[in-house]
Amino acid sequence: MRRDAWWLQPLIVFVILGGFVVYATWAAFQNAHYAYGPYLSPFYSPEIFGDPRTAWFGGKPSWWPGLLPFSPALIILPFPGLFRFTCYYYRGAYYKAFWADPPNCAVGEPRSSYIGERSFPLIMQNIHRYFMYVAVLFLFFLAHDVWKALWFEDVPGVKHFGIGVGTIVLAVNVVLLSCYTLGCHSMRHVVGGFLDQLSRHPVRKKAYDCSSCLNRWHMKWAWMSLIGVAFSDLYVRMCSMGVWHDWRLL
Amino acid sequence: MSSPMPTAGAKGQDAFTAAQAAQDASAKHATRSFKIWRGEAGKGDFVEYKQDVVEGMVVLDAVHEIAATQANDLAVRWNCKAGKCGSCSAEINGMPKLMCMTRLSDLDADKPVTIEPMRAFPHMRDLVTDVSWNFEVKKKIQKFTPRPPDAPDGTWRMQQTDVDRVQEFRKCIECFLCQDVCHVLRDHHKHEEFIGPRFLVYAAALEMHPLDTADRVPELRKEHGIGLCNITKCCTKVCPEHITITDNAIIPLKERVVDEFFDPIGKLVKIYSRRKKANG
């Protein structure tokens, strides 16, 4: 039996990941304080339905189920949520932390049956790459949000260039999410990993090398981007609620 | 008649022995406690030994000292004492490790060092397990199947960059620590359905080789049970050769299984590209 503090790592994963899920779910159901000036919370971006003045297709859609409270984030969050849920790194981490399968390396398990990812429901983890494609699309929307966060409207109808702390928060968020998404194992595979003779495909080789480089830090990007995206939402929310003041740097 | 002259080798050895004796004299000595699993065919218990140890010793050194002075019948498998033969795999303080590469100074001095045989394989005696299952598994994996030679003299041409990826897998010393720590084998005993991380690395080395033409992907999914791996990365953690088993071997193979069985759009794109290439 291991004598070191083997329980510490799964406990940390449980607390941080569990805390994120609780916060993200709470924030998604708020349907308020998700925008402040030119800033839009990443949980609500792109705003497909929502505020009729800013959303692509206006307010609450007619087909929205009556029993479910409406929030623009509920249309958005399932996609990045499922991308993380099916991520190879997170799978290993939450199997340990939430399902004790195993609790940690060389630590006995509480149950004897095991099906792995060979049968339903965990066989569905194999569609990770489809969520990765959607996650890449989201990077463009979030990068566009950073562009919009550079244009402030202090006088109604007049926009001018500026940089606030919020702009930097949203920009750092996109960088962290890009490092996480572009270094994903599925990305590494589809850009070139599936080939045995990469030298015959120089562009794919370069893309594979770049993705592999990011992939070496995949765990760190996973955690930093998770904290980054939650903090971006919190920042916009706190500014919108008047709790925090957004400092204008330029 | 000339007197016998010492050879250069003997002279060197004397100097080495003298230097070692001086080093031993100046090294810190201590008495450490060891709990070693003693028994046969899975039955047995820990037996505690007190042993004088010297600074710089590894666990295998201590086991040898115990075998020499206190337990002459202690069964332990070892060979190179350099972390290259993969013979002295055991569980030290509950973690699969090579005894010859685990320094005593890295282990808690206040508590006894526990040394057990690997749990994923049938126990034989004391610290020795029967690892022959691994060699049977290896036979089931499709052999290297190179394409026809590139040159008339029967040789092949390949780029170093293409071989670099599989080079890492060839560092494996077959210590089977990765098999031992894998909970699919260790706790769930799926030896009939799952080949384990060692042989997924072996399959990856063949499957990703630039000259190889065999398709192992259907077997990996069915007979070799790659879907049973739930990516805990424990195999990577214990590998004494620091092979990135999960990220560089298992996950790329899982992705190839996805290509073949779970990605209809990707498959259609590939069929279309192949046809386009063939026609044009």
C-alpha cells in the first residue's frame, strides 16, 4: 500500500473541477451580468440568442422548452463543456477524482467490475474530435470578442480604441484556450499524427510539431485555461454588478 | 629471472578498490528497517530485517546485503544493477519501481522500506513473479511487415524524422512496471482481454513505423482491448526509461481506432482523397 499522500492529487482535481462545474452551471443560469461595456463573458459567447439589442438572432427563441429557464449560455456551454469532458487529459483525471477508477496509481479500487471505454456510455468518449472541431470554431468567436473589447463607447454613438484590464483578461483567456485546444491529442492526430511518413507532407509536419509542442504542456494548459475562462466570466460579472472597477490602461 | 609484474588492469583495480574503501569509510552509515515479502505462490507475509546501510546505496544493494547476511534463501530476480535489464522490478513502499534505481536516500528514513513482488503477475517466491504471460502476449501482435524494398539491392530508404517518433518506444527494457501499475491488469485482471501498456507501446512502434504496411488497428480494438485503457497515465509515471507511453503511444493508437471505427466523416474524407489521388 502506498504510504505517500496519494489522495492529495485526486482531491485537488475534485475540488477545482467540481468547483468549476458548480460555478459554470450557476453562471449559465443567471442570464444576467454577462456583458459590461465592450466585454462579453466567454460563457455567453457567441451570443446567438439573448439580449435583442446585441444577440445575432434576437431574444429568447420560440422553440425554447417552457420548463427550462432561458439563458444564452445554455446554448453555448454544452460544446466547450463536452470538449473538456471528452478530453484525454481530463478523462484520466476525473476517472480518478470522481470515480476512483483507480483512486490513484497502484491504489486499490472500491469495485471489482470494469468496462473501460469499450462499451456504452464511455465508448462515446471516442467522438472527442468532433467537439474539438467546435472548440476551434469558438476560438475565432472569442478572438473576435477581444477585438470588440478594444473599442469603448464612453460617449453614446462614438467608439474609440482603448485597452482595459478586461481586454487583457479576455485576451489571456483566448491565448490559454488556444494553447489548450491546439495542443489537444485529437488535433495532434488530425493535423498529421495519423501519417507514418510525415516528411512527405512538410506543412502537416510543421503543424504536427507545433501541436506536439503544445501537447507536452497539455495538462497545464487544461488547468490554466479552465481557471482563465472562469475568471473571465467572473471579471465581467463583477464589473457589470459594480463590485469591481474596470481600470482603463489606454 | 624476472619478478612477476602487476598488470595495468590489476593496478587499476587496486586503485579502484582502495578509492572505494576510502569512500565507504567516509560515507554515512545507518541502520534501516526493511519489510520484505516472504512466501510462495501468493501466500506469505512481510518479514522485517534491520540492515546497516551506507550512503549512496539503492534498494537492491540492501536486498543483496540481507540475502547475504540474514536471509540466504531470499528469492530475488536481478541482473544488470544499472536500470537496463528490467529484471529487478518490485513494489517499493507500494509503488512499482526498479530496485536498482531506487536510492534509499529518497525513501522516508523514519519508516521501514516495504518491498513486495509485482501484483499484476502470478507470484512464484518472495520477490519473484512469473512474467511469462507478457511473452505470450507479444507473440499475438502482428509482426513487422515492411513494404517491398526501395532499391534493387533489397534495401529501404526512410527519413530520420519519420523514425524519430518510434525511436522513443525502442527504449523499453521490458521491466513490466507499466503492466504492473495498470489497474486493468492489476486490479481487474483482464489479462485475457487487454494486452497492457507495454504491448500497446510495442504495437505503436510497429504501427507508426514508416516502412510497415500491416494494419493492426482492428485487432487493437477487439483482441487487444485498447478501449479498456482509461488513460490514467500511471504507466507513464512509473516508466524507468521515461517513455511517454500514454501521450505518444496509447492515445495516438486510440485515435487511429477512432479513424477506423468512430469517425464516419473523417473516413469519407479519406476515401474521397484517395479516389481523387488515384484518378488524377
